[in-house]
Amino acid sequence: MYSTKAYSAASATARFVSSSIPRRDPTDRDVQIEILFCGICHSDLHLVRNEWSSIMPTVYPIVPGHEIVGRVTRVGSAVTKYKPGDLAAVGCLVDSDGTCPECKAGLEQLCPNQTLTFNSPDKYLGGVTYGGYSDSIVVDERFVLRVPSNLYIAGAAPLLCAGITTYSPMRRGGVTKGKKVGVVGLGGLGHMGVKFAHAFGAHVVAFTTSPNKKEDALRLGADEIVVSRNADEMKKHAGSFDFILDAVAADHDINAYINLLGRDGTVTIVGAPEKPLAVSAFSLLMGRRKLAGSIIGGIAETQEMLDFCGAHHINADVEVIPIQKVNEAYERLLKSDVKYRFSIDMASL
Ligand code: NAP
Ligand code: ZN
């Protein structure tokens, strides 16, 4: 065991402070990574503030962060895919049982015995796992990902959660040329959703509550932008979508989007607001519409997404901040005031 620097929060209302945390010494199968950048996901904020207490209660102190890119510093003797000096990444998962039907299908994100990168029971050290707002991390080789060398490192970090969470449902949902696709909420996830839907060839409509994001949405790849608080703008698209990705972090009217679907269309929710959403049965019945959910993606699919980003030169749009600004960044995230993901430069730690 060794000690490494981190930023942690001691309670749901505490500010982040500099601290030190234990990490295990790499086992034969482990990769030790010096963290260069870590994205700030809204899930970090939900968990730090214990907003998912009924599903996933927060254990304090918490060190969040699951959008990690760094440099390999050490590898165990059985590690074959990485060597010191390699660029490597870690997302939301650091372990799973490897034997259940979900793992066998490459769906480690659905494994009942998975270990999340933070706030999950730590099999090695006891207590809970600590995430990427820290100097270094030690991860089983099976959960380490390769970062294409042409990507901008600070902008590649958010791909590990915001990227895979939007890529996976769109790939499975048949988002291709000829399809009309909506993306709701231009935050960290949503802006990646727009980039992927555009790259997959769909006609993309971005829905935002922030009129000041209109021009950006076009630059990100949207063909049309709707300010969702404008009922007339919404009405124009009634019954016309094949697929809508809902990436909103707060309470909102989901029926407004279900009503925009055409026959057999699907709204897939990836946002995870604290409170349940009210769904009108009639919105679904009319048009045989579907409401679905999706959570991150498996390890192989995450690598596929990173390789796709390398091939298509896709990065997240990031505002790089030093770790000392993390408290301020959380307040800005709540105001939808980030274009479009904070990426922490860990050299500041
Ligand atoms: P984010 O950067 O804060 O983006 C959320 C966006 O939602 C905001 O930028 C804003 O976009 C919109 N929004 C915020 N408040 C709203 C409101 N009251 N009504 C309507 N729209 C509102 O968050 P994120 O990191 O992208 O995460 C989004 C959600 O996905 C979070 O709940 C997070 O926990 C969840 N998540 C889920 C998964 C998964 O695997 N399913 C993975 C990661 C994150 P506009 O300004 O454009 O309106
Ligand atoms: Zn996340």
C-alpha cells in the first residue's frame, strides 16, 4: 500500500479539500497510472451530494472521478497489454466478476458484482474505492483502456464516461443516416451525443434550455436547434423523431419529448435526476412509442468508442481547470455553465 494525493469531500455539504488516500501496490495483473486529466461528470456531483442515496448511498470521505487519462508508471508481471510510458485510460468500472452472463456478453456495466471506480466496496483495501481526483490509480489490466495517440488528452478524458454513455445507446438504437435524432441537454453527455449522432450520419436536432448554446450546437454537429422552453418551437417537431437521447441531470417533463417521437420511436434516458420522472401512459400508447434507459457501456465497446473517436478526430470540448477550482466548478455545473466538460489538470495537485 502507498499513499497518494487526492481531493476529497467529507460530507454532502462539505467543500473539497486536499487530502491523501491509500492505493494498493500493483498486483501481478495491475497497471499503475499517473493521472494527467480527469473529467468532472454530473454523476460526481450527484454522488458527492448523496443525491442517489436510495440506490447508491455515498460513503464519506468521497474521492470522485471516472473520466481518467494518464501515463502508465508500473505494471505487474502478468500484464501484457501495457508498459510504463503508455497513455492509458480508466472509466467508470475497475472490476467485475468476469463469469456472469453479462460479463460473458461483454456487458461488464451490468455485472451484479462490478466494482465502480469510486464509492464501491474496495476488495483489496477495505472501505470504498477512490476515483480520479487524485495523483495515481491502480487498476486491473482488464479495465484499462488504450487512448488513440492523435486525441487531445484533456479532451479525451470525458470520453470515458460522457463518450461511452452516449455512443452505446445510439449505436444500439440504430442512429444512422436517414434517421431523425434528438439530443436533450447540451451538457457533458449531450454535447458528445450531438457529435456522435452527427458522425453516424443522422439528422440531428439539439434541445437546450440555454439559448446561448445555439451557435455552439451547430458547430458541434446539430442540423437544427430547439430552445425547449419555447412551446411553438417544440410543436413544429411533434411526431417526427426516430430516436431521442435524454441527457438531462435535473427534473423535467419527459412527456414533452416522448410526444415528439414518430411511430415506434424511442426516447432513451441516460440522465439520472435525483427525483423520479412522471410518464404519461398516453404519450407512449399513441404511436407505440418506447421509453428506454442505458448505462455507460462495456469495456470492449468503450475501446471501440475510443478508436472511433481516434479515427474521426472526436474529442470532448473541455474547459481545463486546476483542481483548486473544483468547488467552483460544481456550482457552475449546476447552472449549466460549462462548455461542455470540466477537465481537471492533475499537475495542479
Ligand atoms: P451536465 O453537464 O450538467 O449536463 C446536463 C444538461 O442538462 C445541462 O447542461 C443542461 O443543458 C440540461 N439541464 C440542466 N438542468 C435542466 C433542467 N432543469 N431542465 C432541462 N434541462 C436541464 O451533466 P452530464 O455530466 O452531462 O450528466 C447528465 C446526467 O446524466 C446526469 O444526471 C448524470 O448523472 C447522468 N449520467 C448518466 C450516465 C449513464 O450511464 N446513464 C453516465 C454519466 C452521467 P442545456 O443548458 O442545454 O439545457
Ligand atoms: Zn460519469
